[in-house]
Amino acid sequence: MRKLIYVILTSLAVALVGCVTINVYFPEAAAQKAADQFIGNVLDHAGAAAKPAPKEPKPSAGNGGGQPSAMLLDLLIPAAQAADTPNIRIQTAATEAISGRMQARFHGALGDLLASGAVGFTRDGMVAMRDATKVPLSQRAQANATIADENRDRTALYREIANANNHPEWEPQIRATFAKSWIEKAHAGWYYQNAAGAWQQK
């Protein structure tokens, strides 16, 4: 009987640890929060700068739940709580510099291009020319340079976040998460690509 209980507990522990291992590979919820925070700061940094602060205390709230049944799980898989915590690193010197450049573009040339409908957000986390006829011929070279600068920074951002979290293999997933967030946070009137690649207006 004792052997049977031991086998059941061991199997349960292995199964639970297996579940946690899957979470560790890519913390999707944490990445979504990180993307929302970064993009919120870029698109609307005056209002968004105050928003991240209240989110910080959330992890400590988990310590208050003193249910005895949770104690066994904490002993078996202490990483389970960490997996639920929005703990993905997005602030480095490189990402701060990228954020500053993006803010300048969104409050300048890129913002104007998006508002005119000439440029839109792509489904892969970049920006692209949607309708060049909305840009005067004399300004098209500058518009293309602005798009190239933005996409260069976006590529660097996704790579930097993956590397800052010691998981370079996360880069495609981080890009996909940011792509979704860029579209969700797009201002009314801006264009974006749907899942099929067709342009739609917010």
C-alpha cells in the first residue's frame, strides 16, 4: 500500500513538473503584459508612464493566500508561482534607446504616415507602406527611410528582449506577441493587416 502511494505521488510530481517546464519555455501572459507596457509607453508615453507602477506589487499578493493545499505544490514545484508572475525583462539600455527613437517617430513622421493611411502595422510586428499615393512624391524617399528605421528598431527590440531573458529562441514568439499588441493598441483610423494579410482600418 505504501509503495502504491509513493508511486502515485511520484507520478503526480513528475506530471506537475512537466507542466511547469512547458510554461518556462515561453511565458506568453508575461510577454503580452510586457508588450502592452512597452507599446503603451511608445504610443502614449505621457499617460502610460504612470500605469506600469501599480502592476509591480502584484507578485507579492501571491504570498498572502495561505491555503495548506498549496504548500505541497510549492515544495514540489516552486517554479510554478514564478511562471505566473509577469517576469519578463524588457528594460535594458538598448530597449530604452529604441523606445526613445520610436516615441520620436510616432510623435513625428511615422505618426503622420499612419494617420494619413499611407502606412500600417503588418501582421508580423513591423510597419509597411500601404498606399504610397497618400505621400507626395517629394516625400516618399523620406517616408521609406522612416519605415526602414522603424523596422530596424523593431527587429532589434525583439532580439534584445529575447537575449535579455537568456532565451534567444524566444525571438519569433516575442515578435508575434508584439505584433498582436501593436494592432490592438493602434489608434482609431490607423491601418493594420489581419491574419490573412489584408489591410483593415481601426
